[in-house]
Amino acid sequence: MVISVNLLEGKKVATSLDETMTKRVQVLKEKGVTPGLAVILVGDNSASAVYVRNKKRRAEKLGIDFQLIHFDTTVTEKELLSKINELNNDPAIDGFIVQLPVPDHIDEDKVIEAISPAKDVDGFTPISVGNLWIGTPLTKPATASGILMMLDYYNVDLDGKNVVIVGRSNIVGKPTAALMLNRNATVTITHSHTKNLKEITSKADVLVVAIGQAKFIKKDYVKDQAIVIDVGMDRDENGKLCGDVDFDDVKDHVSMITPVPGGVGPMTITALVDQVIELAEGRANG
Ligand code: NAP
């Protein structure tokens, strides 16, 4: 008997949600409001350039006004902060992002703190993080939010579920924990100092892995019939894109799993554009 694995197909979900989002943008435009997203990019980091290009493509596809502000690496901290201040006060921009990393001569914390929490579509400012943990987020970090949107699409109810998150980064692990806690899951966050990792992960109903280590999670880390969310974007020994979970090893053992690529990745930009549209809806409704 061939058992086919139940995939959580972020790519499909993203395409399906695009339809609704395009309609929401049309409704806004009829009210005279065009959602506006800006990205500040400093320097010519090739990975950052790809991320920005993907955001631009997706935003424009949905009818969102996209502005790229591209500075040379020689930009001063003062110039960057001044641009952030300008965007904070620009009524046509609903949300913006400073694409990280920034060059070493610029204080990243200062840059993040300068972003108005009302327009912080990355959800990285200390005020945004505080609101998220209080349970009243204005904005949510896109990867974490995208994971939740995908689980909602597949009607996965997190209430009372035992969730284990491997990785405690500010951009993925921690905000995913906060959002899932807000959905009444029982959440455990693990990291590189965690003792007996396997013992903890193998009790998870929902296992979220965001560590940046190719195929690290094998079958013996995963509870039978668990739901596995693989955030990792790594390269295997042959240079092929893969996740933090050894997909082939665990796939017959789980109830649902995200593929890499085509799982969490496409949902990240979906969550970002959804958030920009939501902020624009707030603007339209005064
Ligand atoms: P990060 O900032 O490097 O954090 C990695 C986390 O994993 C840290 O908390 C670290 O623990 C923990 N860790 C590392 N090795 C571990 C191990 N062997 N056992 C347990 N914990 C371990 O990474 P990140 O930015 O969260 O990204 C993680 C992965 O997700 C990367 O592959 C990245 O490319 C991918 N990613 C994908 C998307 C997407 O849209 N699909 C978005 C963001 C990131 P310590 O804190 O103790 O060091």
C-alpha cells in the first residue's frame, strides 16, 4: 500500500490567498486608498537583493504600491535614520522594512527602534515585540504569521496542542511561540543549549523547526502522526535546497509536513503583504 504524505503546501495556499488579497486591494482603491509598502535596502548583499525582488514582485502583483529605497553601503546612520523618519510620516506608506543586515558602521538596534511600531511590518521593534507577547499585536513577524495563516488554511486547531519549537531567533522561533501561545497551545522553546532535545521534540503534537542545519531532524525526533513545520532553508551535501528536517526520513511517520521549498517560504511574503493590506484597511476606515 502506498501512503501519500499530507503536505502543507505553502505555495498553493499563497496562490489561493492572493485572490482574496487582490480583491481587498481593489476595494481599497475604490475608496481612494492604495496600500503602500516601502523597503530600505543598504548595499548589495545578493541574498537581500533576492528577498527584496520577491517582495516587490508579489506586492505589485496584488496592486500594492511598492517603493524601493536603495542606499549605497557608504550611507551614514544619520541619513538612514532620517529616511526612516520620513517614511514614518509619509501617509502613502502603510508599512516598511529595513532589509537586514545593515553594514557594520550602522547600529542595527538603533535602526529598528527608529521604525514607527504602527508601520513596522517586520514586527521587530521592541514595542511590536511587547505587543505580540501581551497578545495584542499591531503587526506580526512575517514568517511566524505565515505559519499561522497556513495552519488556519488547513484547519489545524492549535488549542491545547503540545507545540515544540526548535530555535529561538527573534525573527522566527520566539514570535512563532508567541503567536501559538496566543492560540492556546502549550509551547516549549528549545535551542542549542537544550538538554535531551530528542526527548522533548518527540512529545510534540506540532513541531516547528528553525535552526538552519540541513536535515538535522530525523524520525526519532518526531512523535508518530505529528504535524511538522520546517522553516529551514539550507543546502544539502549536493548543494540542493532542503530544510532543517530530513523530509524523506520523517514523511511516513507524520500526519502533515511542509515541503522545502514550497512550504513556509511562500507564506512569509503572503503574511507580509496581508499585513500591509490590513494596515491600509485601517487607514481607509479612518
Ligand atoms: P538563527 O537566527 O541562526 O537561529 C537559529 C536558532 O537555532 C538559534 O536559536 C539556535 O540556538 C538554534 N539552534 C541551532 N542549532 C541547533 C541545534 N543543533 N539544536 C537546537 N537548536 C539549535 O536562525 P533563523 O534566522 O531563525 O533561521 C533558521 C532557519 O530558517 C534558517 O535555515 C533560515 O534560512 C530559515 N528561515 C526561513 C525563512 C522562510 O521564510 N522560509 C525565514 C527566516 C528564516 P541558540 O540560540 O542557542 O544559538
